[in-house]
Amino acid sequence: MATVADRVFNFSAGPAVLPLPVLEKAQRELLALPGVGSSVLEISHRSKAFDGILERTLAGLKSLLGIGEEYEVVLLQGGASLQFSMVPMNFLAGQSGAANYVLTGTWGKGGLKEASRIGKTHIAWDGGANGYNCVPSADEIGLSESPAYVHVTSNETIQGVQWQQMPSFENVPLICDSSSDFLSRPVDISQYGMIYACAQKNAGIAGVTVAIIRRDLLARSRDDLPAMLDYRTFVEKGSRPNTPPVFAVYILGLVCEWLMNEVGGLHAISERNMAKATKVYEVIDSSSGFYKGHACPESRSIMNVTFRLPSENLEATFLENAASAGLTDLKGHRSVGGIRASIYNAMPEEGVEALCQFMDDFKCSHG
Ligand SMILES: *Cc1c(COP(=O)(O)O)cnc(C)c1O
């Protein structure tokens, strides 16, 4: 049987590293949940045991994020990608104004593409001319006349570009794809009409998507929507209109529990994350140009650090040597190239220290 000693430092962008205590608890409970005698994989999604798991997961999310009564929290399937369609189906169809998209990278563009199949869209800002290396300042964003909503991506996973502070658009609902920085730092939920996130980047495993939706927006959904694409179905049925992804919900609950009980909440994890990212960016900045960061410094992601080396050959050698040193999955997305180190909540400080040491050594021997 594999042990902790067999584990590498895995810098995958997603599915990604999970907290060790979460894996260990899931392993302990995989033959039988305490007092149940079966694993979560084998019990009815209508059972008392799963009632408790779902309740604890939702309560954990509400407590960590300080979600108020004006918001509904629902668990969905289909990944963040299905939200690219569900958001405009529920909140754009039938509205007179256009859906406004602020494009800071690949995922935002994906959202725009799906919205344009449903209704009128408007590009409020597009960072494509600079290869999506930054977020705009508030005065660079140009909204259309009475927008249905403004959509942003809080962290562009592929480019490694993250908003440090969200702009506000007064009465226009702000809808945020937070897939790759969900639960990585405190968030003022009241700024948003809706936040959604798939779990497999920073909050758990693939299969479950969290949506936090301000109640008044739900009145916009049209009655002719298919039930499974209507947020109100999930609100009314408590995220269980059909069989939910029970194991993914269970793991999400364990991650929340880990954040609350072992880390000490989102302020604490945010400090850890900041310290880790600062270390890697310091290596880049002090490398005399050997490592070149993709994102401009004000927009650098705390979750996904993207950078290039002087040549593609060196990048290939870097990846090969890193893997031999137990530092895996550092290859950048094919659209950006280079290196991407994803250092989500569960990446331990020692993993980041090992990466920084490796980067310094690699520069000395190849610089
Ligand atoms: C990964 C990711 C997605 C897509 O998530 P799926 O669950 O694979 O559909 C969307 N947006 C962002 C920001 C992501 O990081």
C-alpha cells in the first residue's frame, strides 16, 4: 500500500493536490462511515447519513465565507463549464440589457462564447492584445447601457492573472467565476450577485460545483427552462433534485472542515497562500531575467504562478529535471507555454520551498 512517503509535490492546475488530512480521513472512512457500516460511495443520497454530510458541507461553506441570508448556496454538476451556459440561461434570457464580460483570460472568453448563444453580449474589457497578462483598472471597463450583469473571472487559471480587488458596478449584478481561487482568501459576498466555482482546483474533487446566488436574482429565471438547468430547482430541492455527486460533496465537506478546524479559516489560509506565492515570485524577480513572469506584478495570481525560461529547450529540461526531483505537473497550458506552478491551499510550504530551491539551482547550472 502507498504511504505518505510515496507522494510527490504535485503542482497540477486541476484536478489538484488535496490536503493530506482530507485524504487520510477519506481513506479511513472508505470501508465504513462511523456508525453507518457502509462507505459514502454505497449509501442512498436520501439517507440520514448523507443528509448529515450535505448539511455539514453547506454549513461549512456558509460559515467560512460568511454567507448571509440573502444568498442561496447550491451544489451543481457539469463543472464550471456548465455555468457558462446556466448563468445566461437564467439571468440573461428575457432581459433587455446585454450580458457584459470582462475578459482577463481563457476562461472568461469561454463564458462569453456560451452567453452569446443565449442572448446579447458586450465585451466590457479585453486583455487579449497583451496576451492576458493583467486585470483592468475600474476606469478602463466600459459597460453597455443597463447591463443584465457583469461577468468576471477572479483568477484566470491558465494565464495566472488574478483580481486583487473587485470593481463594483452599483446596481448591476456582478457574477464571478471563482473556480481556481475559491476558499483561498476571504471574500465580501455582498459585492456579488453570484459566485460559482468547480471544486477540483482548490476546494475538492471534480463532480461538484458550488453556486452562491443572491435570492432576488432567482426571480429572473424563465419558466420554460429545463428543470435541471434552472437554479430554482436546486434551491427548492436542497441541491438534491436527482442523485448528487455524493463523493465529491463529501470531500468538499472535509476540505471545509480542514479549513475551519486545522487551518483556522480563510484569513489564515490567505496568509499562508500569500507567503507561498511571494517566495516563488521573489525567485523570479531576483533571477536577472532568467525567469520571466507572464502576469504583470499588480495582477499576479497567488494560486497559479506562470513564467517562461530563456528557451523552449530549457523549459523542457526544467520540467524533466523537476519531475526527477519529485516536483511534478509544472508544464504550462499549451496556449501560454512555459511553466505554471499551481500552489493551491493544499500545497504545503515545503513543496514551495523545494520548488524555489530547485529554481535557484537550475538557474545557477543553466543561466
Ligand atoms: C477549471 C476552470 C473552469 C472549468 O471547470 P470545469 O469544471 O472543468 O468545467 C472554468 N473556469 C475557471 C476559472 C477554471 O479554472
